[in-house]
Amino acid sequence: SSEILHAPPAPSAARASRIAARPSSARVESLPMRATRLRTVVLLSCGLVLAGGSGCARERQPRGRFILISLDTLRADHLGAYGYGRPTSRFFDSLARRGTLFENAVAQLPGTLPSHMSIFTGLYPPEHGVYPEVALSPLIRTLPEVLRAEGFRTAGHTEGGYVAGRYGFARGFDHYDDYSAVRISRPATHRARTSPALLTALETWLDGQAGPPGPLFLFVRMWD
């Protein structure tokens, strides 16, 4: 069973009630053929892992531990790896030196909700159809759903907002917490709900995990 921790309903209950799954259509039913349009290296890496050995007779064994971190509204031109002169991002810069840095990355839409859903589905916004009043259609599978079906443990930690589980982001997660970072923030402001509160909630969850490490997909979204 999945453990989903959601924020309490927003004051505008009428608006929240209008968030419903998008009706099926012929265009939606053809979406699996378009799902190869993945634009995120993490998604491609996961796909390669799942595809490995698919032509073999033996049963595939899930492997790998993938962490997808989203730094929402962070300016690339204020990171040292992208040429900024002040020491604002030492760890990020060291990670860029040790890994792969993309100098040309394009968001599918300048909005948190549809852009993040494109990451989770590999689809353009008009294809997945998720906007503030519309949740993801049940006909469209997400990356966490695929990974969990392949034997991965899946967990997500966000501060809610436009990556709240009710839009479809919680689907496929064994544990999706879009509330704890808000609950422990005092006051519950934009500044208080960013990295420190979220990391505290994440560390608490990690400390409570038992057993040997196994295949894992972890999604962390910070509002910075």
C-alpha cells in the first residue's frame, strides 16, 4: 500500500473540487506512441536500466538508485557552473565537474505544474493536459508507476503547491509527502517552506527506513 501525506484542503473548496481527471479521448489513447519524447537525462537513464536485458529469457532484476531533484525557480545564471562569479553553489559546481552539465536545457512551459508533469510523463503539456484545474488522466502512466511495477521503491518529498499529489504526482509512489514541509514551517511562508524545512522532513523519513538498500527512485522538489 502507498503512504500519501497530503496538505489539508485549501480554503477554496469549490476550486479544489474542480480538479478532476481529464476525460479520455482518441488523442489521449494514442499517447503511449508519443512517450518516447523524454527530455530529461534522469528519465532516460531509468529507461535504459529497465530496458536492459529485455531480450533475455531470464527474469529482469531491478537495479539502480535514482534521485531526481527539482530546484524550482532557481536561476541558472546565478550558479557558478554556469559562469556566475560569486560562490553561491559550491556543491552544485562540484557535481557539475564530476558529472554531465547541460548548457542548453528548455522547460516545456514556464509554469511549475505542467512543466513538472512533462518530466513525469515524457509528454508535452498539450498532450498530458495537466493545468491548475485539471489533474492527470488515469490513461497516462507516470515514471514512478513504471518504476514501481519494475520493483523499485518510490518516494517523493515536496512542499505541495503545484506538485501536490492530487494533480497526479503521487501516483506510483510508495510514499509521497506533500505536507510535512508546510506543517513544520513557522511561519508557513515561501521562505520558511524552502530547503531547510523540506530537508528536515526528508531526513526524518530516511532515518525511519529499515532494511538493506535496494532499487530506489526518490523525487525531491525544492521551492527556491
